[in-house]
Amino acid sequence: MDALLEFARGPLFRFSLAVMLLGLFRVIALDIVAAFLAWRKAGDKDIPWPWIIKRTINWIIPVNRVMVNRPFYSVFSILFHVGLLAVPLLLFAHVELWKGVLGFGWLTLPKAWADWLTISTIVFGVALIIGRVSHKASRFISRKQDYLWPIVLLIPFTTGFICANLTVDPATYKVAMLMHVLSADIIFILLPFTKIAHCVLFVFSQLISSLAWKFPPTPDNDVATTLHKKGAPV
């Protein structure tokens, strides 16, 4: 058990971190290249930067948008995402782990804040699952991974809280810590290849959406060719 835990904390963690960083870099690079190609083919090459920046800020801090539809669900989703980012990045033990791999660290959260953030992330994550299951429209558009991912993301939070705050016997502690580290490593590896990659791509979402609507000068011919309908009577 001890050897497996050290492997998960050491080589496996460094491998999963490398996969995550390289994978996210690849996804971001592909999106930037696709956006540039869309802009180059577009008939209208004017990019409304002030509008895009404003929309991006509103998307990151959706104060007005959350009150339009399902406000409680929207607020829970925002707070859940805040915890998902803040706890792994700012918890003291995590920063020490990052420091061991990256060679530098940063400011950390006080333990009381980290504990409350962890608890709130678990509560809001469960609330999101219940909200998705209980809402007919959400069930209709949801896929299996939309239910599975929140559960997977909550495993390291739950096991980490147990290890940091509850008095358990050494064997239980080692099992919980192993689940904590392994689940985090798996999340790192899967992150660039699943919808959770939106944690970094959301910054580019409004720019890409804006460029996507700048169609090339002859989209009708391209669509007709793709559908094998070119020259067919309308």
C-alpha cells in the first residue's frame, strides 16, 4: 500500500500532470488555429474586440445571466466550479506537491477556508446532480458523462476531506488517501480529452463564436457540395 501510494504521488502524478498540460496546450492551439483559419476565410474580417472582451467577462462572471433561467442551479454551478479550481490550486498540501514538481509555489488558502470550500464544493456538486436529474429539459440533453463527471470530480474532494479532518485508523487513512491521489491523477489524464477541458477553453469561447459566424464568401456552394446537392433544383 505504501509503495503504491508513493508511486501515485510521485511518478504517476508527474505523468498525469504532463499529459494534462500538454493535452490542454494541444486543445488551445487547435482552437486558436481553427479560429485563425475561420477569420482568414471570412468575407468580413472585422473583429469586434470590445464586444468580445465584454462578452467574455460577462461569461466568466455571469452576474446578470444567472438570474434569467434556473438562478439557484446557476449559482450552485458557479460556486461548484470555483471550488473545483481553488482547492486543488490553493490548498497548502497541494501547493507543496505542485512545488515539488514545478520547482516553485504560491500563496495558499488558510485551512479553515480550504475546508469550507471543500465542503461547499461537495454540497454544490450533489445539488447539481440532483438538479440535473430532477429537471426534464436537463435530462433530455444530458449524456451519461454529464452525470458521471460530477461524481468523479467529487471523489478527491470527499476523500481529501476525510484524510485531512476525520480521525480514522491508519489502514482506512491509506485507502482514502490512495483513492484521493489516484482519482486526481485520473482526472488530470482525462481532462484534455473530455468536456471538462472547458475549464480553460471558456476564455476563448466568445472569440470563437464570433469568428464562427463570419462565413466565407461562398458558403452556399460548400454546403451544397458537402451534401452532394450541387446543381440540384431547389
